[in-house]
Amino acid sequence: AHSAEVLILDEATASLDKRTEKKLMGNIRSFAKQKELTVISITHNLMNSVQADQIITLSNGKLVSTGTHEELVDQCDTYKNLWLKQISKGIEIGVN
């Protein structure tokens, strides 16, 4: 049997409560690291992307910017504004 090298998640935690989402994201990160997988995660919840090696920011289907969370908060207004909006609403999901 051949194992996959890429795991694609599309809003994988969208309908989970915060506690379950945090646990699942931690398990996914551990599993991906152990299996040396590339994870592509499509999400509107930026907290699930904070630890990503690379984040791709899209707006209206077009590439806006790429970088780490820190780079995007510093250099990409689209990402920064969404991040600040989510933080102000108290979204604290997925960070271990």
C-alpha cells in the first residue's frame, strides 16, 4: 500500500466546538509531522493557520500574498484586517 504525501483539508473544523477543534488540529499536526506529510488546509479561521510554514491569502479568488503568519500580519492588509477582526471576536481556536 502506498501512503499519501499530501493531506488536503477543506474547512475540516468548521462545525466543531472550540475544544474539539483545538484537539483535532493538534492531532493533525502531530500525524502530519510523524508521517512527513504536506498539509494543505483551506480555512477561514486564521488561528488554524498561525503555525503553518506558508499561508496563501486569497481575496475574490485572486492571490493577494503569501508568507508566514507574522509576515502577513506585518505586510498584507487583507490578512491583517481579517486577523484583527477574528481576534476582536475572541476566536481562539486551534493553537496549542
